[in-house]
Amino acid sequence: MITVISRIFQFGLKNFRRNGWLSMATMAIMTVALFVFGSLIIFGVITDRAAASIQDKIDISVYFNTNTSEDQILNIQQSLEGLSEVQSVSYISRDQALAIFKQNHASDATVSQAINELDTNPLEASLNIKAKDPSQYAAIAQYLSSPDITQYLDGQPSYYNNQTVIERLAKIVKTVETGGFVVALLLALIAGLVAFNTIRLAIYSNREEIGVMRVVGASNALVRGPYVVEGVLCGAISTVVSLILIAPMLYFVSPYLDVFIPGLSIFRYFYVHLLQFFLYELLFGVVIGGLSSFIAVRRYLRN
């Protein structure tokens, strides 16, 4: 068994060196496939962060009449936090609202003077509500429409003013997530088919040698093994090359992505998770190379 395995690896390395141009062509195709695969992983990270960034900007604000007590507001906050659709509820008191207003208009002397001349605080307390998913804001708004809550509110929840925007953002998030999965599936399938046919061409070019091996009594494992080793070797080398190509691309696009998605830093994410990326791509490359070679030789041996 050890002798057979040793010969398989020796013949596999020999085939890899001997089939120089075909090996390079195979690695070129597999590098493209792995580059696409790695790019799809990056694309998934970007879409996840973009979706999270969009969702973070969506909320519902409700304002309470000035005669509503803090205990009543806190009771409503507690009831909202008990809803399965709600992610968080933040309470802004009248004093906090006034402090925020003064801070935002500190550079406007007219507004600051007008606020200082008021005897009472004209601002209202409010609750800012974030849902776990943008599609759940309608249910939260419906809950806030109950008479037990509306009697304390000044006007309708902000959801009804921004309903169209929220629904569009929810659809965008869903479309991006679904589209990314479909694109990843299609490109992975295309990459696998291209790599399979390229490796099959390499096996076809050595059909006479395979025929001789079968005539002299070589087992199917001995015939198939070297090509599987060659495919795995091509996958491993292509993994390294694809990561070398992805790194500078991410380095250059990272500043532009940070403008649209603050705090993303995609190049830093890639650097921190480099080992994880390498293992994913290595597994993908080895599976494409090894499995494609195995199936191609098996088909040829059956003919």
C-alpha cells in the first residue's frame, strides 16, 4: 500500500512537470475560479455590512405629550422590549432632548438665545425603536397604534411618515442577500465545469499512456491516482495565486468602500481572516481539482 501511494505521488508530480503548459492552463482556470470564489466571500461580507449599516439607520420614533409622566413612558418602553420583533428601545427624556438640541445648534447664536430665554422646556420625551428586521416595523407601528399607547403620543409614529423609504430599504436588503447567494451559486457551478473540462483535456492528451498502463495490468487506483494528485496540486498552487491577486485589489478598493460603509475596512478584515480565507479557498481548490480529475479519469476508464 505504501509503495502504491508513493508511486501515485511520484507519477502525479511527474505528470505535473511534464504537462507544463496544460498544468499552467489548468491552474490559470482554477485561479480564476478561486478568485471568483474569494471575491464572492468578500462580496458576502460587504453586503452583510451594508445591510447592517442600512438597518442601523432605520428606526421608529414616537414622541410623548409633555404631560406624560416618565413612569408611563418607561412602562411603554418595557412593553415594547417584550415584543419579539424589537431589537432595542432607547429612551430620550425631555432634558436629554433639550441638551441634544442645544449641542446641535451651538453655532447658531439666534437659536441658542431663543432657547435660553424660554421659561420651560418645549421639547418632548421620545422613544427610538429598532426592529430586528426592517420588515417588522409595520407590526411595531401597529402595536403603537393601540389606544392604550396613542393617548400619550403627540402625533403618529415616524414610521408612517417614512413607510415608503423603510419598505424600499427592506426590499433592497432582501434583494442583495438573495442576489448574492444566487450569483455565488451560479459562478461556483461555472467555475467547477470549466476546471473539470480543462483537467479532462489534460487526461485526454495522455490517453495513450493510460492505455499502456491498463495493458500491462495497472490497477484503476494507480491509473487514476496521479491525475488526482495533479489536480490537487493545481488547486493548492491556484489557491496561493488567487490570494496574491485578491490582496492588492482589496487594498485599493478598501478606502472607497469605507466612504459608503463607514468602519468596514475590508482589507483589514481580509488580513485578520487570512488563514480562514486560505483554508476555504484551499478546500474549494482541492475539491475542484481532485474531484474533477477523479471523475474525468473514471469516465475515461469506463469507456
